[in-house]
Amino acid sequence: MTIAPDAPAATRRSSDLSKHSAEVFAEAEDHPVTVTRRDGESLVLMSQREADARAQLLDIAATLISVTLEDGPSPERMAVRYPWMYALSAEEREQCTRDLIDAARASFSTQQPHLAIARLTSWRETATAIAAGLGSQPVEWLDTEDDDVNAVVERP
């Protein structure tokens, strides 16, 4: 997970990699570490999970930017980029679009890619469940204390 934007970045000398590699690697598993070198440009050491999250966030950013540059209603442009959104109702596509934009803003401003990735994943899984027929039938919630049905919940 990345560190907060106002927290100091971890910096290590390249010699620390040879002298204290286990320490440096453990630190890099928690957050990116800048490795300074006398003979070249500094490098950043981070976990694959961190690098993947950053790449996913950039992909979301690219999609949001391209959607804002095209004509037509925003939820429809988003659905073209994310076809799974067609499993959602028009109102849900509208909410999904707003949620993804808000989550992306939060991710960019806090340097926490997981916020946008989790929101995208949540909506995609919701659309997948709807497409599979889950949610089209009322759900019966059973009380664990007795066998009576507490409520029947229907999808709007």
C-alpha cells in the first residue's frame, strides 16, 4: 500500500541493498523505497502488488479521460469502455459512473490506488451477479434465531 502524500518517502542508499537487503526488501513490501545511487539516477523499489495497483489506476484514469473527451451522455460512454455496465439499469449506470469518478479522484489525491480499483471491482461484480440472474428474484432473509422469514428484499 502506498504511503500518504504528506508522509516522507523512504529513501535508502544503494549500498543498503547489499548490506541490509532483507531490511530494504521488507520495507519495499510495505511502501515504495527510493534507492539513491552515486553513479546514476535514483531508482524506486516496490512490490509487484504496488506496481500493478498503480498500473490499474492509470488504466482507469485513461478511461475516464477518454470518456470525458467524447460526445454523448457520460454513463453511455462509460458503458462502451466497460461493457459489463450494460447489465446495470440506466440509473445504476449513472450511479456507477459517479462512483467511479469520485473514487478515482480520491485515489489520485491520496495516492491510494485501491480506492478506485475496489470501487471498479465492486461495480463489475455487481453487474456480473445481475447478469447471472442474481437479484432478479426476491431474497428471503432468514433469522438465525428462528425459522421465520424476516423480510423479502426485491431489487429495484
